Amino acid sequence: MARLSKNDTRKKLRDALVAEVVENGISSVNIARIVERAKVSAGTVYVHFENKDDMLRQIYIELKAEFHGSITQHRAETDSARLVREMWFGMFRFVRDRPHDFLFLDYAAAAKILLPEQQVISDGYADDIAALLRRGVDDGTLADLDPGLLSLLLVAPAMQLARGAVLSGQQIPEPLIAKAFDRVWLSIANH
């Protein structure tokens, strides 16, 4: 059997941790189940992470960066309506392709697992999204709502659809994503 690269092994550990958290919750995570799920030796975990908490934090920050990148990849778009639409569909590409990762991000954020310096990074992602939404408020495209509320209105349907996808084992249908955006747009657009 071919030996896995360090990156492949880390990805297996990441996937095992995410699955474990989504299925059993953060407080139930233990290294033995992660190792068993990833099909690696117990010592392998400590090549990549200091301990379970370090694993949770590092993987959260990695996934958060990937998620943020999906949402903001069209940040140079100058038309605010198109920008928000691209942000939505970027978010949903991530949610549709990686619903477990999306739920992991939600569960880990709620558990407040980050060290202060990591929290600054995570908060920076939220501030960046808020600034992009603020552009839409400032130019009159979006309703004059707090960017936090705008984010909530945009993310809440994604969370529900991701949970449904994980529970059903099926991807979110593309027409449903488009229909949900049209309905959300009615609640956030400046009319």
C-alpha cells in the first residue's frame, strides 16, 4: 500500500475530525475515534497537532479561511447587487460541496474554541464581509440594515439547507439555491 503524503494524512485527519464533530458534537470529540475514522496511527495526530484542542482550532481556522475565500472571491465586483449575488452563490458552492465543513464551522464557532489571536483572524473575516455588505448599504442597493443582520439573513438559509443536506445525504439542488436567493434578496434589497 502506498504511503500517504503529510498533506494527505492531514486531510484525512481533518475530514475525520469534521465528521466526528458534526455527528457527535465538539464536547464528545476524542483522538481515538478520530484516529480510527482516519485510519492512521495514534501518533500521527501529534505529528500535525499538539493535542485535540489544537486540532480543533487549527482546522477551524483553515476551514474558515477557505469559506471566506469562497464568499469573497468576487470582491472586486463594483455592482453591489452582483457582488451580493456572487457572495451568496460562493457561499452556497462551499455549502453544497462541503456541508459537513460548513456545519463544523457553525458548531466550532458556537463552542468558542479559539485562542485570542485566532479569534482576531476569525473576526477579521466577519469584518471583511460586513464591509462588503456596507458598500451595498452605502450605495443604496441594500436596505439600511446593520451588516450583522444582513449577514444573518444571508447565512441562515445556508445553515438550514446544509443541515438538510447532511441529514439526507443529498446535495442541495441548484434551483433551490437560486429560489432561496431570490426570496432573501426581497428581504435585504432597498426597495
